[in-house]
Amino acid sequence: MIAIPHFISPIEILLQIIINKYLSESYCLVVISETPLSVKLPMSFTYLDPKKEHFSVETLLKLSEEGCSDYIIRMEDPRQFMNALEEIRPMSMVRRSDKKLVILPVTDDENSMEPILNLLTMKESSYYAHILLILPTQTERFECLAFNLITHRFVGSDSESKLPIILDRWYSCTNHFENNVYLFPNDLKNLNGKTMKISTFIYKPYVLLDVDTAVAPLGRDGIEIRMIDEFCRWINCTVQIIREDVDLWGEIYENETGIGVIGSVVEGRSDIGIAALYSWYEEWKAMDFSVSVVRSAVICLVPAPRVLESWELPFLPFGKSIWIAVVITFVYASIGLTIAQGCSSNKALLIVFGTIISQSQYIVSDSWRIRSVIGWLLVSSLILVSAYGAGLASTFTVPQYEPSIDTVQDLLNSRMEWGANHEAWTFSLALSSEPVAKKLIKQFKIYSFEELQRRSFLRKMAFSLEELPAGTFAIGEYLSKEAVQDMQLMLEFFYFDHCVAMLHKNSPYTEKLSELIGRLHQSGLLLAWESQVSLKYLDYKIQLEIRLSRARSDVGDLKPLNFNHVEGIFLIFITGTILSTLFFALEIFIGKQARKK
Ligand SMILES: *[C@@H]1O[C@H](CO)[C@@H](O)[C@H](O)[C@H]1NC(C)=O
Ligand SMILES: *[C@@H]1O[C@H](CO)[C@@H](O)[C@H](O)[C@H]1NC(C)=O
């Protein structure tokens, strides 16, 4: 053991009782003591002497990573330990909601009690539910030693929760406890109205604030708000909303500070952060996550394809390559005819053009050379013209649309930007090494609310939204009903992610909250809440418009031909007429000039 005992002091006897009763289940224990302790430890443990070299933040971190997260501390100034514990918090990856801290005085001296009691008023102490102080006290019986067993209230109002309470008293002569109570009483069953600070902002349908109190008595509602309210009803806490309307989800800086919902949880300004926070890796390194609350799917609304402009119709029956082939045929046949005519260009272009558009030709020629060139040209143009005619008939009857954006690859190919008012939409993709994800991040743009509102009518970008398990869409307020009418939902999801509640690392509430969420899933309440909230608060017209965006009635209708269909042909005719008139005028003009000379 740590030291071979010559005699065992009363405080060691008491510590032994506490270890046997409360810490025997512990996976691994860290004992930090300036003086040797004679106790038997029935579990694995590490002994650190703060007076010697080997008590450092690095050692503490290494131990914490190995799962040694219950502590027995006997230091002159235990605040050092609390600070070290706080220092390793951002770096440590192993989390536990129920760390136990047992703190002993170094001497029996009354003066050494003060720093230990002050420990309870430290901000750091409020992150731990299980702190036990063992402090010697006066007794009437002279030969007897007595020890107070003290902890902080932890529960109750802000002013109360830091106050020490004496749980029990132990006498060395009789070796018995006065009250015989459980020494780690903060099991989070009843927080007695303790404030639970929730940082969030309005994000429908997860979080709705500023609701008319006639509609929702507390002035707030939403899937995650209901979860939090249920949590506080269960463990008797008081919800205090901390609004992050400006920085929204926010971010964490290198220096362990941050802004927005995430930042306020990291800095300890709030206990729980909610608002559709996905299980992002960078955030997981800095905070505790509850289990998944809502499975969410990210997808985009893209501009719905429109019917093609009608002037393009005459060009549609043939693809690009056939048009090129037609032009080559024209040039080639003209050259052929010119050669056949004995290198005379006598109307060669006109004759070939006329033949290609199947016009009869008046040619008086006995030459078989010319006849065979024209003959073969007639055969090929017959086929081309019938193919064109058939194609034109089909483009006239079935409406033609612009290419539609259905998959992520379509979006990448079209180089259309997608965006929202915060970077958070790309956090889940940020660490991916897939080329598609990398390109998606590049095409993502952040705009202000007003700019997004303006752009929603320009058909130039895609807007990200979430689809929830019960079929609700979480969309930005910047998309109005009018704007949505001209958009359609893509067919392929970008990615799926799990919404969680984020808590301070090692928060005592994490396990409790996860337990509640498990119960909510089990009972189906989360799905029911989602439907209730969306029916009550969301604009069902927008929801329906998005849901049915691919089944709009004007898509695929067959209509009788109207002027629009032949607009393009008239356009060609008018262009031709104008050009020929111009040339005609030019010819007359040039002729006159020539005659004058
Ligand atoms: C909840 O806390 C309040 C104090 O805010 C207390 O008056 C009440 O009795 C507690 N409820 C229960 C069920 O203990
Ligand atoms: C932390 O970093 C951010 C940005 O990098 C800076 O704005 C902030 O002032 C820093 N805070 C502290 C306490 O150093």
C-alpha cells in the first residue's frame, strides 16, 4: 500500500469507510496527497504527490484519458487542483457526468479549513455535483475527534446552490455517523428550482420564442423547447432562455472562447445549447452531446425548370452534332456541285440550299456529273427533312423544359450556388475528404437575411432546408410563399445528421438529459411534437408547396398549338425578309453608282 502504517489516524479510518462504501465501484481513482495516506484501495489507482514533480496538468490529463476520474485530494490549496481540472477540460476526450471529488485537510489546524470551504464558491465547483469535504470540528468530548462531512447544496436558487451544507458528522471514538445519510446526495432527482440556462434562438420548428402567451402559456414552444421544458418539469429546474439572435449557432475560437449558442455553452454562460445543433466533430471535442433528439436530412430547394423560350423551338429537333453535320453537308455539296459544273459557281449555293430544304430545282443540264451530285443530295435531304419534321412535331406537342436539378451532381454541374444565413450548414461536411463534399462546400455562400430574401426571386441559387422525421420542413424565414412557388425540391439528400443538445463538458446533466430523450423516443412523443408544432405554427401552405413541388399541375400538360410555338419560325422569316430587303436596297444602290461612272 501507499505507506506501511504505524498507526492509522482517525481521518484515515473515515476515508477508508467512505472509499469502501462510495468509491468501490470506481473504475480508477486518483489520489493526490501531500502526506502519505494509509488506506486500502480496492480498485486501481494512481498516487500523485503535488510537492514532488509528478503532479502536472499533463499527468492529470493522461490519467483522465485513461478513465481515472474520481479524485481524493489532500492539498494545502485544493483550488490549484480545481484549476488544473478546469485546464484539462477542453483537451480531455473521456467524459463523465458523475465524477466524485473527496477533499481532505492537510492538518487539523482550523486555519486550513478556510481555503477548503472557499472551494465550494468557485465557479468551477458548480460543474460538479459530487464534491465531499471532510473537515475536523470541535467536540465536547476531549479525547474524541469529530469530522463534518460537507458538500455544496448544488440545487436550489443561484444564491443557495453554492452554500455548504453539513451532511453528517462522524465521531472517531464511537466510529459512527450522526445521521447516517448518503454522502453524495445530488442525484439530480430534484433540483429545487435551480436555474437551467438554455442558449438558443428562434429556429422553427425546433425553437419558437416570443410566442403569444394566449397560444403557448410560457411564450415559447418548439420540439426542443418542449423537450427542455419536460426536462425541467422532471428534475424541478427553472428554464432561463439566453438568446443568441445575432450570432445564431456561432463558433468556437482557438482560445476556448466563442460566440453564439455553441460559444455560450463552451464558455459556461449557459448549461444547455439547443437549436438544431448537429453532431459536429469539432464541437464534440469541446462539449458534451446528449443522445440524438431528431434525425434531420439536409436537402435543397432549387429553381423549378421553366418551359423553354419558344424562339429556340425550331432548333430543338436536332442535336448540336446533327446541325454541324448539316452545315458540313451543305459546304461539301456546294463544293462538289461547283467542281461538277466545271469549276463554275453558277448558283451552286442556292441550288444546294434549296435541295436541302426539299425545294424542287429547275436545272437544265445534260451532264451526268451534275445530276448524280444533285441526286445523292436529294436522297440525303429527304431523310434529313423527314427526321426534322418528326422532331419538330414532337417538340410542338410536348412542352420542353430547361434541364432540372435533381441530384447533388446536377447542382455541382450547374455551378449554381447554394446557401443560407450561416456557415453551420457545411460543418457536417467540413471534414469529409470526398470530392463531392469538398465541391459542395466551395459552392456554399452565406448571405444576409435581406439578401437571401431578394435572391429567392432571382432563380440563381439553391436554398438549403431540413426535412424532419415526421415530414416537416425547417426552412428559413427568408423564403416566402411566393418565392417557393417557383422552386422545387431536389430528389437527392445532401446528408443526414443527428440533432443533439450540447452541454458543458462533463456536465452533470448530460446523462440525465439523454435518459429523458430516450424516454421521449420510446413513447413517440418527439414525432408527435413535431407534427403538433408544425401544424400549430408553421405556414402549411409553404410546407405543402414544398412537399408537392414536383407534382404541380401545369407540368406535363398537353396543349393545342398557339402562337408561341411558331414564334421562332416567324422570327427566322422576319430576319430573312429584313436581310433580303437590305441587300436588295444595297444592290440597287451599288448598281446606280456603277451606272453613273
Ligand atoms: C420544486 O422546487 C420548488 C422550489 O423552487 C419547491 O418549492 C418545490 O417543492 C419543488 N418540487 C418538488 C416536487 O419537490
Ligand atoms: C479569442 O479569440 C477571438 C478571435 O480569435 C478574439 O476575438 C477574442 O478576443 C479572444 N478572447 C480572448 C479572451 O483571448
